[in-house]
Amino acid sequence: MISAPLVGPKIRDRRRALGITQTGLSAELGISASYLNLIEAGKRNIGGSLLKRIAEALGLAVDELDGAAERRLLGNLAELAAEPLLAGLRLDPGAAADLAGRHPAWARALVTLHRAWLERGRAVNALTDRLHQDPFLADAVHDLLTRAAAIRSSAEILEGADGLAADPQRRFVSIVGSESRRLADVAQALAGFFDSARTGTRPGSPADEVEDFLFDHGNYFPALEQAGASVDGPLAAELEASPLLTSDAARRGARGALERYLAAAMLMPYEAFLGAARRLRYDVDALALEFGADLEQVCHRLVTLRRPGSEGIAFGLMRADASGFTSSRAPLPRLPLPRHGGACPLWAVYQAQHSPGAIVRQLAEFPDGERFLFVARLLEKRAPAFPMPRRLVSLMLACDALVADQTVYGEGLDLASAARATPVGANCRVCVRTECAYRQEDPVVGA
Amino acid sequence: MTRVLIAEDDQNIVAALSFVLGRDGFEVSVALDGDEALRALRAAAPDVMVLDLMLPKRNGFEVLKLVKADPALGALPVVVLTAKGQPQDRRLAEQIGADAFMTKPFSNTDVVEAVRRLARR
């Protein structure tokens, strides 16, 4: 049943715009004019076939009429109002409906700005992460200093020795020339790195590009959810044409990811899996047992439950090895995950490495007040031959604390209690918890 | 004649350091990776070693640690060269036993002066 205050005025406005009288529309619908009047005045809730008939009579789709867009807008405004940054303004949640109703364009403008602001925050995190962790930068700086050392040493020899013999003179002039050219190449590569980082066009490694491609699709590919689906055809053409995939390695990686997606979709069909996930309250062990899948397949499948109108809980995912290297990630819009490791050492994904086999759950609270449920477990990948060490990876699912009570992992966790939350950060460089005993370096961006 | 082993993988830096040390009267030998440096040290210990930290096969930290732990080589003075100029790298090198620490791009004069000082010790 649809909330009348949202739908009624919309029916009236549309009817008037079409020049239809209340009597005329009510006759067409087979209801009394007085009942239509109550509906339009927002005093009667409607749904089902009547809503469908009204939509048809007014030449609208049901979802245009049933207030879904308004509800999304209200949800977005509620999200905006919940920003800890705005806590001091004591925004009245009731006024959001008024704003959305009277000035929808202004409301959408606020939501657009809010999203852009969140995106900038993520970009700052990503760039900071890249500046400190990017292997390209580390190599380039090392190369640059090595080239500079060779030039400086050779130049000192050339400028300090009047009686230098012709052979060594030629040799060191040649070194200065060749090293200068190599230095220029390194400097140009560095300049290109910063240029593309500034415009956001450098995605990083092929693996990063694949992740960006998946994230750009909301981790959901409807074409792979149908019976008889294939990675060939339109999807293969999209892989070739996508501007996010800039190398053959990235395109191969994306194709591999889609093939794994397809295999998971066949093993765990969408509707059946979503139904089981809700029934089993997202218990990954129970889901693995029910579908004959392994835990990692189940966790990845949970991330893909993003079909519009039939969505599961929005999960983020992160996989890290013992070195802290992040080998797989699916971020959430409000939870940036590091590309190159170096997240907060307090995160459950790292804590799980001390507890083989155990499920580590954590209510993680970020400095801005955002709270997430983290659930992590250490898994053993295919065992290598003795005497090579075991290959262990830690896998973590994350969801907003607001929906954690829909999962088995939220049970018994007092989600309202601040005292039960673990104070964490994204990583030390962007964390303002200066008193944290786990801090490894000073923050570099805005406290 | 005082013997110096340069353990450095960049040929042009090796050429420049070999030239200035040779011109200053040192007998110079060269190792282009960490393993080669250890073999050279054990075959004929020099009087001073100039050691790059970023060496192929076995990095300079490991070479330094093995040298300082070896009773026959432990007293060998070592000048560390590196593009890793972070304070923690310097602290680590000094803790392991580096006698001098130079960051790239270094001055030839400083390297020769450090080698000369350590050779007299």
C-alpha cells in the first residue's frame, strides 16, 4: 500500500495537467468522485490494481506514480542529514519531506552535492593511499635518485679535474649524457603519473582496472544472471570498448572475473540465493552448505545481490594476505577500502589472522561516527607442497551497522551502544585518532 | 695499498666511484649483487666496503648483517649508500652496524672522505 500524502497530490496535478475532471477520471476508473477526492487529498492509501488503473488512465508508469522516486529522494536526504558533519545543525527529519515535496529540484541539488562531496573524500583517500603505497612511485623515486647520483658523481669528476685524460673524460661525458636522458624519462613518467592522478584517469594496475570496472557496474551484471548466459556477445564487446580497461591484461582480468561471476550465478541462482540469504540471515556457512559452494564463493556472491528492486544487504568485501596485501576488494559507497594494503591494523580482516578458523566480528566505528559491522575469517587456500608455507588469506564482509541486525552476525551485538564499538580509522594517514596506540605514522590530510 | 670493495648494481655509479677512489690511491674491486659481494669479501677481505642497500639477489641490509655477524669480517668498516633516505632506513642500517650512511645523490668527496677516515681507523 502506497502512502497517500505522496501519491494523492501527484494524481491531482497530473489529472489537471491533462485537463481531466475529477468526475471524468472517477467514471473511467469505476469509483466515486468523492472517493477519488479523498485519494487526491491524501486521505486514502491506495495500491494494487487501482493504482495501476489510475497510472494507466493518466498515462504514467506505476513507479512514476507510486512515490518511489520521492522515497529515494527522502532516503538520500535522510542520509545527508545523518552526516556527523551536520550534527550541530539539528536538522528536522520531518522537514525533509516538506523540502522534497515543495522544492524537489533543490532537494536533488543537495543530494547531488552530498554525493559529489563523498566522492571527493574517497578520491582524497585514494590519492593519499596511492602517494604512499604505489609501487610505481617507489620505483620511480629510487630510479630518479640513482640517475641523479650517477650524474652528480660524473659531473664532479668532469668539473674538478683539469688534467683528466681523454678516455675517462669521454666516458664520463657519455655517462652524464645517457643518465640525463634516462632522468628525463623518469621525470616525464612521474609527471604523467601526477597529471593522470589529478584527473582521475590513472586507474593503476590491471587488477585495479578490473575492480573499477566491476564497481562501475555496481558489482551486478543482469546479463549473467539469466539461464544460458554467456560472457561472449554484448558483454565481450563491452569489455573491448570499456574506457576503464586500458590494457589487454586488464581486459583478460575482467573477462576472468565475469566468468567467475557467471559460474557463481549458475551455482547460486539469484532469486534462490537471495531468498536463502534472507532466510538464513546471511549466515555464510549455512549458505555454503545449502548451495555446495565454498565460503569465498558465497561471500563474493553476496556482494552481487544488487538487482534493482530485489536487493540483498549491501556488502563490501576485502581479502588480505598475511603481509597485509589487499588481493580483492569491493568497496561500499561510504567505506573506502585500501587498494594496496595499509588499512587500519585494528580492522577485523587483520585481527582474524590471529584466530584461524574463528569468525571475528567487529562493530567498527570511524572517527566521523560512521559504523560498520565487519565479519572476517582466516581461510586456507590450496595447500602447496611441503616445505612451502601454508597460503592463508583473511576474508572480510562489511555492511552498514544500520542493517547488521538483519544478519546472524549482528545477533547479541548491542548495535546502539557506542561502548561496544571498536574505534578504528581508514588508515593512519587519514585518521585523526592521534592518541591511538596502534598508530604507525602521522596523518597527512585534514584533521 | 688500501683495498675497497664497491657493492653497487648501477654500472655508471660504479664507474664514477671506481674512478675517484682509484685516483685517490685505493685499490678498487666491484660486486654487482649481494651474493657476489659476500663471495668477494670471503675470498679476500678488503679494508673498507662501500655498500648499496638496494642490491639484486641479496639486499644490502642482509649483506651488512651477515658481515657484522661474521667473526672474520665483523670489524670491516662499511659505508652504506642508498636512495632510501628515510630515517628508519638509516636507523636500521646503523643498528646493524653501518659505519657511515650516504644518501643518493651523494658527493664523491664525501664518499672518498668517509672511506679514507674508516681506512685509517
